[in-house]
Amino acid sequence: MKKNIFLILITVLFSASGFAAKPIEAVLTDAPNVPPPLNRRPGKVIVRLETKELLGRLADGVQYTFWTFGGQVPGKFIRVMEGDEVEFHLSNHPSSKMPHNIDLHAVTGPGGGAEASFTAPGKSSVFSFKTLNPGLYVYHCATAPVGMHIANGMYGLILVEPKGGLPKVDKEYYVMQSEFYTKGKNGQAGIQPFSMEKALTEIPDYVVFNGSVGAMTGDKAITAKVGEKVRLFVGNGGPNLVSSFHVIGEIFDKVYVEGGTKTINENVQTTLIPAGGSAIVDFKVEVPGTLILVDHSIFRTFNKGSLGMLKIAGEENKEVYSGKTGDEVYLPEGSAIQSIDTGKAKVVLATTTAERIAFGKRTFESNCMACHQSDGSGIAGVFPPLAKSDFLNADKKRAIRAVTSGLSGKISVNGKEYNGVMPAQNLSDEDVANVLTFVYSSWGNSKQVVTPAQVKAARK
């Protein structure tokens, strides 16, 4: 009886102090997933993380030897609570060639834990810390040369959830931007080694979300439903660039500035995230469609890889966003326009091939010329040429689909490889037919004519 009373007293004392009686094994997740919100009192939490060096995909046809926390880039998402006592176990896989450690920006102590966690291959280190400050924090390897360890993929996020938790949302996701510096240029195939020279000049070949080009696109896109509240935990592993984080087609209802929990901005379009920093952004999705996550230092997005997708399913809300309701050629000189009224949008009709080419030229100048240039030459290594293009001339249906559905991944044009992203163009069947007829009639191409009926068939 006395023993039972003693155990009850011990349990009461632990509860009164706010600590759980038993240690808790932390749930860790790979991006873009996030562990569930914590519904508990502060306690003792055990975090186990392994460093491992492995070969993986950086882009289509491009491989890279990543140095990782947990076998993925970025490293595991760690979720703990303000007031927790964290017992941290860092193990370095025996196959590693380098020693590693961890600097957690959430730690108050020398090196953020780096000094206590220096771990040789095949060894494990243990240290503890108290989570004094709530917020979203970056962690990274801090073994010399520090920049090289970070540039090779050793970074992640740790959330110290405030007591009482963050406001409830429907979906939470983990997004981390970073750069890679490779000996070969962007898109060059094969296993690419790290380039210290490029890292020192701070000119990366790749700027990506979640460790590789396309890691958050297509069937790997994150998802939500109309009416849901979405929270993104966004980090910037760097090692050099500042991120101008933006979601095309949304406004952040709340931004927890630099990952803190006190300063909250509202109705924000783009938020700066420093290298080694973070932000928490909340927003409600109102209409269906695909929202594009970008670094608004925009050439990084469309030419180096910092592009992600958030696919929204649900019913349309025409009051919030109508979509296109008009479609006509603007002729400031007052020339006559032939058109038909479909009940939804006025569609311009070309009655001759010459008109189709003339209308297509206007569409090209407003939608395509910035990338492919006025003479169809493109930009070497970035945007493929349209002039004398074997890619276009070989397959009209493929050309139509490239305009209507977009194009990504590796292609060969006139004997040279390109590996980028061309977004789908929001053009009517008439406009697609016009612009492709113009392209085919120009710069030594095959002079094929594309009709709206062919575009409509290709969309199906």
C-alpha cells in the first residue's frame, strides 16, 4: 500500500511540474509532410536522427551525392513543444566518408549542439537541451567546411510549438528552399560533383524546393480542398541566397515573420526568408486550380528549379475568380474584327491563313517573345529555339500539347538538350492555332497551318 501511495505521489508531482512521466519518442517526417500537432504537456522527448551520404536525383538525368539528415533532403521535420527537455541522439552511418554534427537554431548553448554532437562514421552522440523559445527553426550540419556540408543537403526544420499550440488549420506542409552548386552547368547529365568555386561566387546551378527539381510538382504536388486553411512551414537552407517566397494566386492571411510566434503580418504577397531562416504562412484556399509556389527572384523558379505546386480541388466560386470572360484581338488603329459570341467569351476568328499569322504574331509578342526572343532564337542553355526547330516540325500534335498543357523535363532541340519548365498557356483554341501557325510560318520552319479544331482535338 505504501509503495502504491509513493507511485501516486510521484505521478502527481510530475503532472504538477508539467512533465510527462515517460519519455516520448518524437515523430519525424520527410518533406513535404509534417508531424501532427502536439496535444500534450511539456515533457522529455527523445529525437533520433541519422546522417547518411547517398547518391540521388537532383534533376532529370542529373545525380548528386547528397549528405543528409535521415536519408532525404531536406532533413526530417522535428516537432517538439516549448518547455520540452529534448534528448538528442545523432548517429553517423558507417558508410559515411565524413564526420558530421548538428547545429539546431532552437538550442540555447554552444554551437546549437554542434560541439556536443560531432560524430565520426559508425558512431553516435547524445546531448540534451531545453526548448526555451517557441518558433520555427533551421538546423544544419556545422562540421568544417560548414558551407560544403550545408550545400550538400544537410539542413532541415525543427518546430518548437508554443504552449497551447498554433491556431488550428486543415493542412500543414513542409517546404524548404536551398541551392546546389555543381561542376557541370544546369541540366548537364550524369553524376555532378560539388563545385566550391561556384559556391564561393554564390552563383548556383540549381535553386530548388525540397531537395530536387520537380520535388513538389505533378503527382508529388501538395493538395488541399476549397475552403480549407493551409499552413506552410517554409525554411531556407541556403547556404547563400535569400528567398522571396510567394504563392502565385494566393495572399498569405498570416505570416509569422522569420519563424517567430509574436510578430504576425497579415495580407502579405511575398515574404523574405533569409539563409538559415524560416517563416510560417497561413492562408485559406477559395477557388480550385493549381497554385504555384515560387522564389520570386523569378529566374530561379523558371530556370533553376524553385517551383512547386499546390493543387486545389472543389467547386468554383465565380464571385472570387471568374476565369477568362473575354477573348479578342486589340487593334488600337480601329481595324475591323471578326468575332463570334459564345455566351462566355468573344473569340476572334481568322478567316484566312494570312490573318491567322497576323493574329498569331500578336499573341507571340505578348506571351512567348520574352523567353523565345523576337527572332525565335531562344536563349542558349535555357529556352530552346523555335527557329528551324526539329522538335516543333517533327510533331504538330506534340507542339500543340506543349502550348496547351505545358512541358517539363529533358528535350532535344536541334541537337542540344534543354531541361526546364514551360507552364501551360491560358489561351483559347483560336489563339493557340494562331500562334503556332505564326511560328510554323516563320524562321525557316515547315509552314504548317494549325486549326482550332486540331487544338481542340489535342486537348482531349
